[in-house]
Amino acid sequence: MFMFLPLFLTIYLVYFGYNEKERNVIFDSLKLEGIKMTIGELLKDYRISQRKTQKQWAKDVISPSFYAKVEKNLSRISAEDLIELLHSNQIPVIDFFSKLNQKDKSVNQQELEINRLINEAYYQNSKKELQQIRDVVAEGELPNKNDELLLIDAYIAVISKDLTMLDKEVIDRMKEKVFNISNFDEDGLIMYCNFMSFYDLNSNLLLSKRIIKQLVGSSSVRIQEKILAIIINMLIFCIRNKRFEETESFVNYADQIKTKPEVFFYKLLIPAFYNIVKYQDNHDQKYLDETEIIIESIKLAGMPDYGKELEELLVANK
């Protein structure tokens, strides 16, 4: 089975590039008591120590007005923005999280750290780390513990490429969570993309087109990269199911998103898949040659496994 594009790829490269020591400290901070501070309070302490105003501290990561609310614990900062804010102010991630104490964190703060670790483990394809996180959540007292456990179990099944590990009831609950989202945000897009394999092709065609139509015009690069990842997954689905006629609309949607550095990898993959489709019409060798060039570029860029799986998809459809 061809691997679905990890939606956490870009987020991982920019925000979640922890080494093993850093991951262990953050992981331990979920279990051990330490300095009693909230994220907002700790950010304020760091800001004051650097003698910066809120505007200087927030830079272009978030607006100064929103940051002021974060310091006062009136607003919740996203995982992506928090890590970028730390990096932009030269604060080691490991130092920041080691000063937080789970006992005094709000539910949202605990969820933020847990979900960040889940994302990291999922991208690293680490069932071992996911199981460790699951053990911590199971022993904890989060009010939505069952939902977090459900999410982790689903990720383990996806990594294992064995959905039989999950009861039908669990799969149905995950599918329902996505179907019940009326207006998709980043979290909803990530959830859908990573669990697309739970749906049959017709359901994915219906749901993906609804989502893409809603958000393809977004100016947010983060939204754009997630939309492109969904488009790529749909191209994979259609090719595997020999539904080549369904691919053109998705390629047209992708063309509406301008190529820029943040989405370059996603845009590079679109013609690779579409060339496989076009080859089915007239068996022109040039389409296969172009895809081979893209595959080699992916391998040279340090993603040999992904390049190999794309190559296998190409061979299967010659």
C-alpha cells in the first residue's frame, strides 16, 4: 500500500526538529513536577529577562495584541506559533518545557504538549513512542482522556498499516469526528489527511472536494500545504483504484495555489502523480521519464523511502 503523505512533514521540519534528549525532557515534563508556571507566565518571564516589549517579542509570529492575551492566559497559543516564537527569540525548546509543571498546567496546555509529542512520534513512524505517550495519557486524569487514547490508537494502526487493530466502532468514531466538522481549521485538516485511509474512495471524493472548495482560496500557507497534501492523497487513492478520470479536478485545484518555498515539495509531487495518469491515455514515454526525474530529485533531497514508494506506484501503473 502506498504511503500517505505525512501532513506533519513541513510542521516537523520547521517546528518539531527535536533531538532525542529534547523529546525525553518534554516527555518527562508531562509526568514530573517542577516549577509552577503557565505558558503565558513563563513567556513573560523570558521576555522581561531579554528586556523586550510585547511587540518586539511577538515579532511577525503573532500579533502583539494576541500575544498580550497569551501572557495573561486569556488566549491559547497554537503549538506551531509557540515553537516559532521560542526559536525567534533564541529560547531553547528543551529549557522552556523543562520549566513547566503538569500539575499546574491548564487542560489546554497539557493537550498541546501531548498532541505535539503524538505528532512527533507519528512523523517518526515510532510505535514505541506512541505507546509511551499512550501509557502517560492512560495514567493521567485529562477530562478527554478517552478521546486522546482513541487518537493515539488510530495513529498506531495507521503506522502499522493494519486497520484491523481497531474495532469497527473506533474507526466509525474517528470518521464521525471528521464528518461532523462544519468549518475546517488546521487541526481538522490534519486529522482528515492522516485518517483518509479510514474512508472508501467515494466517501473521500465527497469529503475532500467539500474541504478543498472551502479552503483552496485561503492565503494561509499552512492551510495551503495541508490542502495540497489532501490533493496528493486523493491522487494516490484514484490511481490505486484506477479511477483516473477523477484526478483532473484535483490537479486543477492544486494549480490555484501559487508555488512558493513553503509548498514547493507538495507542488513538485503533483506532476509526478498526474504524469502517471496521463500515461494511461496514450502511453507516451515522456510522462514516465518526467516522473522518474522527480523521483530521483526526491531521493537526492533525502527522502529515499518516499521516492521508492512513488517508484513502486509508477511501476504498478506502466
